[in-house]
Amino acid sequence: MLMQLVVGVGSGLSSAAEFNHYHWAPALETHLGEFKDYYHFTSPFAGVYYCYSSLEQQWAYYTKYIYSMWHLPTG
């Protein structure tokens, strides 16, 4: 018997782990504060959609963001 399960995830999954991408938490400000100050981002998520002037700047933000999500404790 073949059984299938479809799971839909969205912003609730990160919220369940107590990650808030729409407001500056102190831990994220520690990792991404230089981008916040330089580009005047209103939230960490704003940096994901920002039109950077180079791919290096864009990937620097993505890399620091992913690094912080990977290494920050949940809950």
C-alpha cells in the first residue's frame, strides 16, 4: 500500500523555532548589524530582497544570515 504525506510549511515553521525574520532580535543584530546600519534595513528579511550593487555584497549578506540561522540556538 502506497501512502503519501504532503506537509506545507511557511513562516510558522521558523516562528515555532522562535526565529523572527521580520523584526531585529538582539542575536541577529549581533551578526547582521553592520548591514542594518549601512543599508538601513528595517528587518533582517529586508536584506534578502534588497537590490545590492554587486553579487559579492548580496552573497555576503546571505552568507552571514544563513550562518547566523545555523549557529544561533533555537527556542
